[in-house]
Amino acid sequence: MSTMHAVRAHRRGGPEQLVYEEAPRPEPGPGEVLVAVKAASMTPHELTWGATWTDSFDGSGSERTPIVPSHEFSGVVAATGEGVRSPAEGEAVYGLIPFTRDGAAAEYVTVPAAVVAAKPVTVDHDHAAALPLSALTAWQALVTHAGLQAGQHVLVQGGAGGVGMYAVQLATALGARVSATAAASDLDFVRDLGAEQVIDYAHDRFEDHVRDVDVVVDTVGGDTQSRSWSVLRPGGVLVTTATPPDEQEAARYGVRGVFFVVEPDGDALRSIAELVDDGRLRAVLDRVLPLRETRAGYEALETAKRRGKIVVHVAD
């Protein structure tokens, strides 16, 4: 049996359960590719998700331990399973692994071929691995659920956050006018991402500065979401990844409310890669760690203020 180095958790818990060890190397099944991982990135709260530990999204299925975390990756196809015509062996790819499968904090991972895409050619694997979950979430919020059109006005709640920073960039790249909220220390950063107007949420009420918005991207929830209804124009849409919106409030304002969870999407990743290669979208990295220090990265997710992704560099 072939083996590899991986970071795994043998029982449920937080970062303290993660162990760098030798593990069986997976083999690709029908419709799958085996990827030699070059970089992976981690997501806050990932170790609390039911899907991380079971074979069902809501956590009600069978236990999968030991598990490998980190569902965003960039790497090179090492082998293909039966029926796979693309991508080919040797191709550089990146993607978001379905959450009920093992992640990419390992030297190899198997992934459904349909959810990977050619890696952006203008960035290295570390930067490519920082993109899939956050950029896909922003893309699906703006394009899939809001149907964003050029010339529309978008308000991003949390413009410096993991998803918000990509929502600002993507909305700008797609021809929208972008307003965003952020902390005082992040105002210049969010402007540099493309926002025309950035509001310090701690000192100014956004509804005093923004109105007739076509799309609100809400990554905050709570009171921020409740106050967002009033800035939408009739027929607008609030798309949120935080908490399901109040349908009665949406109806009262004559708008739509959409809650969603990101899904792997190879086609959208190809569009995102084009924007990266065109210079209209950039990945933001907080730090890069070696594979054996993955546990420290997950500890930092729980304790440290960050700007951008914590990435695991697996191999050159």
C-alpha cells in the first residue's frame, strides 16, 4: 500500500486533535482525479461542521474519522480514474473539495473531476489555493443568486472579510458600483479592492450613506442584516451566507432574501481563474505554513485577527 504524509484528526474536536502523520495514499475512483497537492487553505469553523466529520452535510450520517481537513487546494493531477477525459495527468488544477470528503492537508487527495478547474497561470499554488471557497462564495452570491448586471449598485457588508474582499473585487470586475462596510483599520484596504464608497461600521450607520441598492451581500447577519432591507430598491435582493433572512421583512420591502451555502463548481472556477489572469481579481494571503504546522494554522484561525487566508504549503 502506498503512503503519504497528511494531517488528520482521529476523533472530533478542535485543532488539538490534528496530527501530522503517515497515512494511506488514496486512489482515484471512477470520475475522480488524484491530485498531488502543492498548497491547501483552511476555513474558520471548519472543524465544527457536521460535514467535516460525517458523510452527510448536516452531520447526521456515518462517522468518517480519521478525517483530513482543508477543502481548498491547488496542485497537479497525478492520476485519473475511469471515465475521466479532463483534466489530464500533469495538469495544474485548483478547486473546492465537497465538504463530506477528506480535504487537502495531505500530499495527495482524490477529487471529483467535475469540480476542479485549470489553475490560474499568473499566480503560484499558494495563492491559487486561497481562492476556491471564498471566491466561489462571492461568485455564487453575485452571479448565481443575485443575477448581477453591469451598472448595478452592490453593498457588501463586511468588505474586508474572507468572502467580502472577493465580493468587492468580483462586483467591481463585473461592472457594478460597489459600496462596502469595514472597520476603520480596513477602509483603505477595501477601497484598494475596488469599492467606491467604504463606510466605517463602528462610527457611521450605513443606511445614512447608501440607498437604492440593487444587491446586498451580507456576510455579517444579525442587526446588520435587519437594517439592510431599508437600503434596497424595490425588486432588489439580499444574499446572505450568515443566517437565513426574514421572509416577511423581505416581502414588506418588496425585495428578495436568499440564504445559501457555497457548492463546488468547476465552471465558476474557470471564470474566476480568467479574472485572476486578467489582473482583475487577486488572492489575499495572511500567512503560509508548512504542512506539519497545519495545527498551528487552525489555532490561529480561532485566536488571531487576520486579513486573508492561512495557506498550507505542501510541496514545491
